[in-house]
Amino acid sequence: MTSRSVRASALNFRDIAASLGIIDDYKLGDECAGIVRHIGRFVDPTSFQAGDRVVAWRPGQGAHSSIVRNPAVFCHKMKDMPFGTATAFLWP
């Protein structure tokens, strides 16, 4: 599990449909990018460290928040890409 400060999150069609009441969902945003604040004790310290720039996928959990926690398997380190741009890509 990693905890990060969110710097950008994405909006997609599902978020708009939920906002308009077309679908029943209240946790908006599946993608976010930010800076790792903490890593859990089961996270390999060679994979992530506090201060790393990451993009994360949060299916159904909501990403429009100041701080989010996520399984490390759904996080990907970013290079020198703007946070907003990173949330627009489909990451493996």
C-alpha cells in the first residue's frame, strides 16, 4: 500500500455520467498522479520511496482527493511528465 499527495486526477465519461445521474456512482475519478508520502511495510522499498512521482489507477475508489491510499501494484513511477498529462494515459 502506498499513500500519496494527489497533484492531478482525471475526468472521464463515467465521471460525467455519474455527475449527471445517468449511472449510480458517487466515487469519481479512477486515475490520479502525485507524490508518494508513505509506503506500507509490505511494499518493496526498491519499488517505491517517499518523494517518488507516481500515477495510480483507482478503479471505483475515487481519485478526487488530496491524499489517497492505493495498493502498490496499481501504481507506476513517472519520469519528468506533468501530473495532469500522466493521468490522461492508460498505464500498464
